[in-house]
Amino acid sequence: MVPEISLTPQMVNRFIARFGQEKIAVLHSKLSIGERYDEWQRIKNKEAKIVIGARSAIFAPLEDLGLIIIDEEHDDSYKSEMSPRYHAKEVAEYIAKEKNIPLVLGSATPDMTTFYKAKKGDIKLLTLTKRANESNLPNVEIIDLREELANGNKTMISRRLYDEISKNLERKKQTILFLNRRGFSTFVMCRDCGYTVKCKNCNITLTYHSKENKLKCHYCGYEQENVTICPECGSTKIKYFGTGTQKLEAQIQKLFPKCSTIRMDIDTVSKKNSHEEILDRFKNETIDILIGTQMVVKGHHFPNVTLVGVIAADSSLNIDDYRANERTFQILTQVAGRAGREKLEGNVIVQTYNPDHFSIECVKHQNYDEFYKTEINLREQLNYPPFCDIIMFGISGINQNQVMEISNILYNEFEKRMKNNSYNLTLFKPRPAPIDKIKNKYRYRMIAKGNLDEKDRELINEVLISMEDYNSSKVRIVIDINPTNML
């Protein structure tokens, strides 16, 4: 199993080279219904011996399954954000236990809970001490963007990164630039009155996309024409703030007019097989610079890439999630691993406003053990997973007052049932979700923490059954245990 569709072609090619095409079946959401049916039948009829795919591949109809391997096991893509909210890793653990077969979880930056289990001896820890092809780890350099600003550099590219890109172009080597935001500008604001252009369906700012000259919502897909006059005060002083992959691409083309670039984000991979086409073009046409979001981070092997630039390392640090440190370390370590994968020396430039943050310091030394020790102590002090379970109740609907009222009824129902009994749960009052409106639906969330046992699960089920009359087409209540998305 692999976390991303974009990783599947590379994995498939490796397996075909070793085992032959007739033994391999591929399952993922980009296949047409007919293609998926054909692959499913090949598996069911035992024509295919090896199944490669994303999250849903765990349900492949293999009767005599003997081994499950989950690559990049830390990746959030293995958790379904839609009902049923299953985690492919948990399903794999159940299947492996039922069939008494091995389950291999692979990652250079393991999930904290997985590594905690390994440290406790609940699962076996196998450590690889060398990179593939015995290549050396890349050199990682941290650039303080505060100093860049103080020295008058207001561009997205630090002087050090500019110099390294220039050298790489002279050497005919390739570069990957990572920025985990798509679009041209992350929000548009009037400099006179402070008005920001927001989505009409979601309580989120629209992102400017320069190619289409449109403003788009990355949550519901709403788009509108670009704003040049403020609808609040009539001012023409409209300013584009923040950065995205489109803007980075434009700036690179301006700074290095002779270099060839290609961009990989959700806007450029909407068509079927577009992931594979972009990656093949970058690899085979020796395009100088690949610019992308987290799609470019995981598992890709480009022998000619000797430089990786991280444009804004802080973007994942400032999210409302207890795993912000972990995600930052993981994504930066993973993207750093794209450099110097053959015998050539690799260099990584990480640009940040928080150079002293421990997760970024650990990336510099590419030291997972050091990061784990610091982060696991924080988790224990704050009682976060793996030391407890987090249960998130999401309440959403088109009427804000109704959503708030039902959220309070849900909380009171729990309070009433927990009063005279001992449960392992600590319940927190419902509050508006960090993004409190998406697709014209207002969103509240209620969180409970504790080590779930059978008694707690029975309590949750009882409360949800008692709330059935409120859980309608107008207001929806969902439960997510140990969610990967806290927003």
C-alpha cells in the first residue's frame, strides 16, 4: 500500500520489473469503474498475486493473503475523511491478526503512536541504517528569513537558495522547490478598510489564481472573478498577500528566465494520469526545477536532483492541531530525502522564521530519535496520543443557532450519563470548529479525551442513539476517533 496516487506508478514499475506485469494488480480511485472492476476480478480469480494501491486497496478480495506492507505508514492519507471513517492501518492490523500474517509498516519518519508501540515492545522494530544505494544523507542548511527581511530581501527566495539554484543550473542538475500552498496569493485584502474576500459558502478567504485571474475556495470549489475594487469602501487599493506555488513559479521564471520549470499541485494534476505525466517529464526531459506542494515530497526517486529548497517551513507549524510539530518534522525530513539519492552530494535549504524550533533543529540533523524524545515528553505532559484517545464529535448544519443548540444538547446528554458512573473520558464543551463554516454549513466540534475501553464505547453509542432524532438532514452529527484532521 502507498499513500498517494502519485506514488503508485513508481511502485508499480519496480514490482513489474521484479515479478512481471501479469502478477500485479493496481487499485486506486483514479481508475475508471470498468478498470477497477477488471482489476478486482483478476484479484478474485487469483490471476494477480500482488496488489498495489492506495487506502481502499486494503479491501481487495485476496483469499490467501500472506503479507501486508504499508509504505509511508505515518501518512494521513490512510485515514478516510468520509463515512465510514476507517483507518487503513487499523483495518490492516485487524486482518493481519485474524489471518495470523505479518504486517510491515515502513517509514523514515514513523507515526508517533507506531514508534511508541515499537519502543514499548508491542511491535517489532527493524531499523535501516543506510540509505538506498548507500548514498549519503544530504546536507541541510537552515535560513533565518528574519535576517533576509532585515537585509532588504523581500522575495520568496533567500540569497543562499538563489546562489545554490544558480550553481545547480550551471552543473545541469535538477532542483525541487517545496511550498505547501497552491495558488498565487493566499488572500486578497483592501489596504484602505481591511476587507478580505471570503468564500460565500465557507468562512475562509479565497485564494487568487493568476493564470485564470480568479479567486477560488480550496474547500468547496467555489470560484469568482478577481476583485479590483473593494465592495466595502470602493477603494482600488487591492493587495495580494501570502504566497502559493503559482506565485513561486512566476518568481522563479523572473529570477532565472532561461531555466525550465514544471509545477505539481492539485491544480495541475486534475486530469487522469497527470501525476505520472508530470513526474515522467521532470525525470526524462531533465526539466531544471520542479515546484510543488506535498505531492512532491513522498518517495519519489530522481537521480539527478541534488538540491531541495523549502520555501516556507513554518506553514505546518501554525495549524490548530496537536500534531503540528510532528507533521512539520515529517514533511521536511521527507522532502529533504529527495536530494542526493544517488552518488551525487545532496543539499537542502530550509527557509523559516522559526530556526530555533526543535522540530526544525531536528530536521537539520535528520535525527528522528532526538525529535521523538522531545515530542513524546510533550505529549505525555499534555495527555495527547499515544497516552490517550481523542474523540471528536462534529456537529454541522445550515442553521447556526440550531447547530449550537444541538451541540449543547449532545454535551448535556453526556454530562447526565457520566455523572453517576466512572468513565475514562474527560469531556470539553462544544465550540465552533477552527473553520466554522464550509459549503454553507456551520460547524461545531466537541472533544473528549481518555483511554477508550468497552464501557466508554457503550456510553458513546448510547448517547448517539439518544441523539438520533436530532441527527437529520438539517443537522448532522459525526464521530471521529483519533482524527487526522482537527480542523
